[in-house]
Amino acid sequence: MHPICEPLVVNFVPTGMVPTRAMSPSVPLQPDEIIRDVVAAAEVGITIVHLHARDDRGQPTHRKDVYARIIAGIREQVPDLVICVSTSGRKAKRFEERAEPLELKGDVKPDMASLTLSSLNFPRQASVNAPETIAALAGRMRDRGIVPELEIFDLGMVNVLHYLLSRGVLQPPLYANLLFGNLAGAQADLLEIGAVASRLPAGTIWSLAGIGAAQLPMSGIAVAAAPGVRVGLEDNLWFDSERTRLATNLQLVQRVHHVAHALNRPVMDAAEFRRRFFHVDHGIRLARAA
């Protein structure tokens, strides 16, 4: 496990593909709502924002014009924040549709993009990630100068990571979200966390995430012993494990800060993440040059 003296990476996931207004009145769906929640979270302190876009009907979309509106609004107020876009296979099936946000340029070019390393089932939906699609997305990210945000749900996906590294499809430095608590993936207990984390390539920066009721305990473990934590309404709509109180994004981020403060652990700002991970002092200009 990671020493708690290191600054904590906070990866903020405000929207996702599943939450609806009927599930929670607090989930941000439209660009102005997402921008509002991201700016509020950034004022408390986050390192990365992992974005999902929705269309006018609130349905998930990969349209680059919608992403452009969100990214432009965020960068106008929080210019240094590390921004990741989704290339999820839960709704979109065609490669070009999933890769559309990767075509953004200039000031709305994302720093990172999600890359799930295998197919998996959620309770009511499959995320289909064929080997050729994973390789193609990784290649498009490399060509565009966008860093993959690796999404890992089980040990099999760690095996895929090592395979892709050995063939040069992926290259260090590596950042990964380790997601626990999904029905068809690794579960949120210390043995499974240790098994997955111990198999990561040396030097990988990783954040722990818990799905649903697993978010609260996983956040605590992450703040105590992991390089980073992933938190937000994408993964969990409730403030308490008993599901008696719906959460807001701001409350979930604030709670992570309360725990970090109690453990005397600083939160890494985006500028520090850029220096450590992108190995540049002026990462914004360099990342958006293409």
C-alpha cells in the first residue's frame, strides 16, 4: 500500500452514464450543471475530473460538441484542472463514435481519456470492449497526445494491461482507476484490493473506487493507503450506506477532504499531478498543442 505522506490524487466523477434525475435530483446532466459541480468541487480540491456527456434528453452521448462546451466552461474557471473524457462501450458500440471526443483540439482538447481494459457486465448492462477496439482507442489516444485513464475491474484486466505493455500498445507513465464492488468484478475487501494493486506494473499511479455502497469504505481505505481516490455521483448516489440520504457531488468531495484532514494527508492539486505525471511544468500548453 502507498504511504499516506504522499499527496492524495482526487479523481472526481460527477455524472456517469447511468444516473438520472429520477434517481437523484442532484445528478448534473447538462453542460452548465456539470460545469457548476466541477467548479464547486475544484474550489474544495480535486486533481482530475472524469467527464461523461449527456444530450438534450439526458441520454449519454460521445458527441464532441457537447464535450467541447463542458471542457470550455471548466477551463474558463479552472484552467489547470486535469480533464478526462469517456470512451465507454456501455452505450456506443462503433469505434468512431467512442473515439469522437479524442478529436477535440486546442483549448478543449482533453488531457486524458478512459480506457476500460476488457468487456464486463454490470447488473443491467454490458460494457463491450473488444480487443481490437481497446488497441484502436489506445492508438488514437497516443496519436493525439492524450493519456489513457485505465479502468480496471478485476485481475483479468491487469493481465490485459501487462499484455498491452509488452506489445507497446500502452506505454508508461500509467494511471489507473481500480473499481471494486461491481457484481461481475472484484469486490471491496482488503484481500481483493491487495491482489489487484499488487499486480500493477511498477510506477503505476492508481486510485481506488467503490461502486454503490462500497464507495464510502473504499474512500476511507484510499485516503489511508492508496495513491488516489475516485469519488462522485457516477459511482454512488447515496451519502450513507443505509441509503437514507441522497448525496450531492460537493458533499462526497467534502467528505474525502474531511478524512484526509483527519489523517493529515494533503490533496494533490492538478498542477502537481501534471508535474509528476506528465513530467512538465507547463502541461496545459503542451497537452493542448495538437
